[in-house]
Amino acid sequence: MSGNPSESARLGDLVTEATDPRYAEIDKMTVGELAAAMNEADTTVPGAIARALPQITSAIETAAERMKAGGRLIYVGAGTPGRLGVLDASECPPTYGTPPEQVFGIIAGGQSAIVSPSEGAEDDTDAAVAAIEAAAVGSLDTVVGVTSSGRTPYVLSAIRRARERGALTVGLSCNAGSPLSEAAEHAIEVIVGPEVVSGSTRLKAGTAQKLVLNMFSTIVMVQLGKTYGNLMVDVRATNGKLRERAIRIMRTVTGARRDEAISTLDRNDYNVKQAIVAFRLGLTPQEAMARLVESSGRLRVALGERS
């Protein structure tokens, strides 16, 4: 943190840095009392997100349109927000069958910062610009900057450079009227208030950011046709659990017996969408894939159903 008194004052004005008197003596609480206090504090997070839903909705709608045209979803953050972005992105390939380069996270300090703290990296604005340049961010991409304070230099620099390169920019923070909100085209402000441990924004703020990122990636994937109803029909069956999930999905959509589902999935290399189309329409794997390609990967369309 800067030693400049005015800078310190500005930091102290942030709601995420405030001290809540209700928790002034948590070191005197029993484990049960403190667990109850933290749980009660966490119940306020969904309400804060509900108040930000118009902002969230607008950002996701715009991002989905760009991704339909071939764009990418890129999260940028430092510390806990950066790790949350990497976590959310890393779940997309197995869940929705996306290539790793379609949704990914950039974290201050690089990949080692995911497991080893690199707190000084959040001030490295040049590294942020370099990361955006290295990712070749362009006009179809969406870059989501995540920072509790809304003022992290690394994130601000990344968002400004991404916007200069024509990307859609979104700022997710937990303070109102932050520099990030000003820098990004879409500002998402989830005001969760002071933390149980003052300034420990991995608590309520981190929970809020995780929930918003859940919404962002999930809703975008639904818009891209990555689900059929609430079934993850683009799941990659890379282990026993996921193969069983693929079989259940196949049987749910088609009504196939277990042996029929397994044999059809085997013939279609466990591509669930392709197997469903092949089974329902009596097509070869090649014909089923061609139909999916014609339908832009949307299973309902490939099956001739109303979308």
C-alpha cells in the first residue's frame, strides 16, 4: 500500500475496508458463536447480488453476442479475485467442452500466483498491458476485470488496454463509483459491506465474486447452446464419473436403455450431443456431426425441436 497519506485516506473510505462494530470482539467469541456470525454475514451476499442483477444481465447479454461470433471470455484479477477467475475458467472445458483458449484467466504474477502469494504483482501495470497484448485481445473478446476494491492497478491497466484494443470490458467490484467502474464499459458493483475480519475481502466479497462469475460463465454457455434444458450435453467424459453422467444424459434425452446408450456413445467417441442426434434420428456419427455443425452446435435445432 502506498505511504501517501491521501492515498491511505482514499483506501480507508472504501466500504470493503470498513470495520463493522458487530465483529469488534470476534477474538472473544466461541467457535460456535463465530461460525454463526460468519454464516449470518454471508446471508447478505445474495441480496447484494440481486441489487446488481440489471448490471450483471446487461454485461452477460453483450458478452454472449460477441462469443456467438467467435469471441473469448477472459478474466483478469490479482490475488483472490484472480484465483477465482482462473478457477471459473478452468471449469468450462470439462463442463461445457470448450477449448482452453475460449475461456481463461489472467492473474497478476502469472500462473505461480495461483498457489503462491504474489501481492506486489497487483501494482505492476506494465505486466498487465503485456498480458493483454500477449493474449492478442481483440474486438470480439470480453475482458472481465475482478477486484474487490475496484482500484487494483494491475486490473485497471488491463481493462484500459483491452478497451483500447476494442474488447468489451466489464468491471466487477464491491465498491460503488470505483475507478474500475469508470474504466470499464459495463460496471458490476456488488456492495456487500464490511467483512467479519476487516479488509479480508476473500470472505463476503470473494463469495459475491464467485457467484457472479458462476452466472457469467454459465449463462454465456447456455446462450451458446452448451446445455439441453439443464443437462450439460457438451460434457467431456474424461473419467468414470463423467462417463456415467454422459450415459445418464443420453438416457434422459433419448429414453434409450443403458446398453443402447453405452453402445451409441462408444460409436460416437462419447460425444454426447452427437450420440443423441445419431440415436434419435437414426444417423451415422458423421451424419450426426454434420447436422450439429449445420445447427451451430445447438442440440434442439439439430433434433428439429423448437428452440
